[in-house]
Amino acid sequence: MIVNRINSDFRRWRAYRKTVTELSKLSARQLEDIGIAPYEIEDAARGRFRR
């Protein structure tokens, strides 16, 4: 049903935004420790990050 799809998309978007927000709070050094560069935050949050 369309309502379920909209709800699912919204939940996924909220999780993405939360991840971006939390990763953005980390310093470049902290991001380096977990293997992410600052410019890779959005890709990591979308699950498209590969090392």
C-alpha cells in the first residue's frame, strides 16, 4: 500500500539523516580511525561506502 511505502521511505530517510548528523560531529581524526574521510560521510550513511 502507498502509505506503507511512504512510511518506509520516511523511516529510511530519518535513519540516513541521523547517521549523517552523528558522523558529522566526529573530527577528521575520529573518522580516519573508523576508515571514513569527511567527504565520504554521505556515501557511508547511504550504505554505498566501500573500502
